[in-house]
Amino acid sequence: MKNQEIKLFSKKVIVVNLIIFVLASIVLLILKKYSWLIGYILGSVTSYITYFMHVYHAVKFSENSGAKQSVKASMLRTLVSMVSLLIAFFVDFIDIFATFIGLLIIKFSIFIIGFCFKNKKEGMGE
């Protein structure tokens, strides 16, 4: 992918993700599941941070090979996610399961965009 395609795709992911985040937060507020809401927010914010790190890395190293940088960036993103889960594990008023769901929300957004907004030129045999 070229830098423009990466930036356009990341904007789509952010928009879809924000819609899902707002809807899920409203549902959790209505159900008065505050520990789930806090955990979901923690996981989502961590997911945003790791996604922005990933996009920055993809744009920065799209032209040249950056195998060492790729491994370092991947380890750093994993450590950030691990810290988020550890916080949820040790703090009583944060639900760890909701934090895990929040961490997966970006991946779910990418899945939605990949299937719903697929470009016809990139389709299988189209």
C-alpha cells in the first residue's frame, strides 16, 4: 500500500471505530455496567494508541525494509496492550473482559471495512 492508501484506510478505520465505541458506551451506560464501561474505555484507548503506532510505522517504513524496526515496534505495541490488561487485572473497578474487548475493537473495525467497503478493483476476480 502506498502512503495515501494507508492514510485513507486508517481514516475509515477511525470513523467506524468511533461509531462502534460511542454506541457500545451508550449501551453500557444505559445498562449501568460502569466497571465494563471503564474497562471498555481503557481497552479502546489502548487500541487507538497501538493502532496509531502501527499506522505511523507503516507510513514511515513503507518505502524501505525495516525488519529490525518492525520487530521493535511490534514488541512495543504488545507491551502497551499488556500494560493495559495488567491495569485491568489489578484494579478492582475495571473489568478485564471489557478491556480485552476494547483491545479487539480496532481489529473488528478493520474486519468490517475489509468486507463492507471493499474496493471493486481489489476484489477477488472482479
